[in-house]
Amino acid sequence: MGWASGTELFDRCIDALLDKKRTKEERIRDVIEAFEDADWDCQQESEYYEHPVVGKVFQAIHPDWFEEEE
């Protein structure tokens, strides 16, 4: 049994990664959004979640995740 939606996800990610006209941050954002559109909900489990560049993109997409609680 295959994972048909995996093809669309893979293609979106490759499109983003190969687009050298866009910044690294823009390409990472496209990859994150592709996964989130496919119901990814465990972003904080990624080894790259706290990476300086990737974390900056996550913070731009989800600023409320990074708000400090009072």
C-alpha cells in the first residue's frame, strides 16, 4: 500500500529546495508549510526546530509559539 499524498509533499519540497531565486529562509518556509498542509503537528520534535535558521522561520510562521508566558 502506498502513500499517494507523499508524492505531492515530496514534489512541493523539491520545488522549494531547487528554487535558487529564493532565500534559504523562504525555501525552508515552503517546506514547513508543505508538511503542515499535510497535517504535520509535531514540529518541536524535529532535530532542526532549534537550528538558528529553521527556528527563525518557525518563529515567523508561528510567533505565538515563542511568546513568553507571564
